[in-house]
Amino acid sequence: MKTYTLTVFEKTGEKLLDETFTAANDEEAKRIGEQKLKEKQFEHKTHRCTTSSGKLILFHR
């Protein structure tokens, strides 16, 4: 399992969410990240999901 970090920002730069989770691979992490964004109604906010090594797997501005 790999570790991923999902971060959501307000336009002001305020961090709304900074959550770490694990997934088997990047595709699963992307699905989990998108699901978490929908649950918290953050899918239209600026967000990113990165691997522990810094690889960007999900981004919206």
C-alpha cells in the first residue's frame, strides 16, 4: 500500500482539507480522492492528490 495526501484550498489560500490515506495504486488513490471530494462537496474547489514521493495524480484549479 502507498500513502497519498489529498489537499483542498480556498481561493484565499486557506487549507480546507489535508488528509492522508493509503491505496494499492495510483488509479485506486484517484478514485478514493474523487470520492472524498464528492462526500465533502469539495470537487469544485482547488485540490490536489499526491503520492508520498510527490507525484501529482489528481489536480483541479
